[in-house]
Amino acid sequence: MEDVVVIGAGLSGLTAAQALHQAGYRVVVVDKSRGLGGRLATRRIGSTAIDHGCRYLQPIENSNHSSKHHSNLSLISDLVAAGILQPWQPESFELGADGELKATAKVTLYAAPQGMSSMAKALAPGLTIHRQWRATAITPIPQGWQVEGDVLGAAGQPKAFTARGLVVAIPAPQAAALMHRAAQVSEGVQALLCQLSSVVYDAVVTVMAGYGSGELARLPGQTDSGGWMVSSDAHPTWRWIALDSSKRTDPQEPVVVLHSSPTFAANSLDQNDLEPLGQALLLEAAHLAVWMLSPNWSQVHRWRYGFVHQALGAPFLSNPAVPNLVGCGDWCNGGNVEGAIASGHAAAAALAKTLG
Ligand SMILES: Cc1cc2nc3c(=O)[nH]c(=O)nc-3n(C[C@H](O)[C@H](O)[C@H](O)COP(=O)(O)OP(=O)(O)OC[C@H]3O[C@@H](n4cnc5c(N)ncnc54)[C@H](O)[C@@H]3O)c2cc1C
């Protein structure tokens, strides 16, 4: 029997797991994916790293920021000191609802030259992590919790874990599905399910596209020769487009990452074949710069739970009737990566108090 099982090795789960591990608890982490980091996702195509999830960290100096989190400056400076993050200063543009591109002030962002998932790897040392292990149900037992799962990877892994405490660090709708069976026997879990139902996510369709080593992947109106990014919260098709390869130390070829708007993604949620969606997005991108229409290669990914649209409004998920079960993630208080980390810390502290 473990002290704690953490379900989910995204930033919130790894933060909670590392905090509990450092406090002396025996912790096991499980994640359904092969890699660590969840939406801190880096795909490797040949020797090229591409961030198709989280794009960068932006320093927040003010604790009155709408996400209600502490400043993330110390996290950024630690990761810069560890050689994981580097400043990234793309030439920045805002895309209006009518498709008009306007230059905006350049800001200093922080990106990982090896890919954003390297941030997650920095949190993993010392932890026991079972990858490709998908939790399918949790059950209250007299000593704590049993977690059952599907072993998707290497044979020989346990099919279930038991622990005194449980941290559920997966997106709210997936957490609700996982807790469904336990809710039938526990009023506390039923109350948690009720809280989870208030959380809403926006989906994102993401295209990664490579343009060959000789291309000049520039935007009209661009004055620098370096990286660029286009953001929009008004355009019907786009949320963000950028020259991802400008984050790398030694880029092999220009690579562009394009993230769709929530509206575009919501309209395509029941479409199983993602290729036509990718083609439609590249066709639309040609309105910005015609060369974007014809990449040498492209890949499409859909994030069903991409960005939190409506958060729970609490630092972590809890109910006094089940104090040895906590939930965490960006969905608790919003705030993306910083929110996920803050939530992981808060959940770990609360669980440690219960476990003693
Ligand atoms: C396209 C995109 C761009 C983004 N850009 C930025 C950005 O620039 N800056 C920023 O701050 N934030 C950004 N974000 C948001 C940021 O990535 C997230 O807020 C943050 O990574 C969430 O971390 P998390 O731990 O809460 O969840 P996740 O990263 O989603 O981690 C959950 C983990 O749980 C695992 N899991 C799920 N179900 C199960 C199960 N049943 N059993 C076992 N494991 C399971 C998953 O595999 C995953 O590893 C972006 C997100 C997307 C999608």
C-alpha cells in the first residue's frame, strides 16, 4: 500500500507528487500517456522539437492578475537557471475579427529550446511513475483508495494500486468519468462530481507544419528577421499562430504551429478524420501569408480539453466527507500553467494535513 497515488503526470500532478515526495510520503504517479507533461506537449519529428501544446510562459508580476495566482517569476528564474527556459521575443501581431493584422509591442516570453515538455521532466526526478497506465475507476476502501486501470504499455505493471490518499490531477470531465462509480457509494464523491460539472473547457485544433530548409517563413509587415507570433481573441478561425522553430537554438527548418479558435474547434468535435481540418486551417492561413498553404509536411492534433473556459473557482477540489481525496489542475482556479502549479501545491498541502 502506497501513501499517495497521483493520477495524471501533467504539471499539476507532478507538482503535487514532488511536494508530497519531498515531504517524505511514498508516492506513485500514473499517466495514460507515453510522455510526461500532459498539455506541456512536445512532438519530435526527426530531430525537430515542436510544441503543439503549451507555447510559452509569460512573466506575471502582479498578484492581482485575473488568474488570482502568485507571481510566477521565481519559477521562471529557476527554470532559466537550470537551462530549461530561455527568453523568447517574437515580433508580435494581433489579428482582428476582420482578418486585419496589427503589430503590437514586443514582449519577453520564456520558451524551452528542447521543447516545453522538458519543464515536466525537470519535476520528475525521484518519483515512481507508471506511464501508459490509464486509471479507469477509483473505489473507497477502509484504509483509503483503490485505483484500477488499464496497462497500455509494458506488461508486468500492476493492474491496481491502493493508497491512503489520492490526488486526481486530470482534466475535470475525465476526473468526473473516473469518479462515477465511487459516487454511487460515497456522498462525498457525489458532491465532488457536482462541483466538477461546473468546469468548462475550450477545445483547440492544432496544426504543425514544416516548410523546408530554404524557405523564408515571414509575415507581411514583419520588420525583424527572427521569430513571430500572431494572437487573436476575436477571429473566427484563429487563436494563435507562430514560427515555433524560432524557439530552438539550432532550427533545422521553419516550423509553424497554428492553434484554432474555440469556435472552429467546437464545430469540428464530432469529426474523426483530422486531416481535412488541417487542410482547412492551412487554406485559411494562406490569407495571412500565401506560403503557409504549401508545407512540406504537416500534422494535426485535437485538444478536446485545451484551455479552461470556466474554472471551479477554488485552489483545489475537495470535500470534507472525503478528505483523503483531492483534485488539482488548471481547471481549479484557471491560470494555465501557473494555475496548474499553484493548484498542485495547494492540493498536496491539504492532503498532507489529512494524512498527517
Ligand atoms: C494548445 C495549447 C496551448 C497552450 N498554451 C499555453 C501557454 O502558452 N502558456 C500557458 O501557461 N498555458 C498554456 N496552455 C495551457 C497549459 O498547457 C495547461 O494549463 C497546463 O499544462 C495544464 O496542466 P494540468 O496538469 O492541469 O493538466 P494536463 O497537462 O492536461 O495533465 C493531465 C494529465 O493527466 C493524464 N490523464 C488523463 N486522464 C488520465 C487517466 N484516466 N489515467 C491516467 N492519466 C490520465 C494526461 O495524459 C495528462 O498527462 C496551453 C494549452 C493548450 C492545449
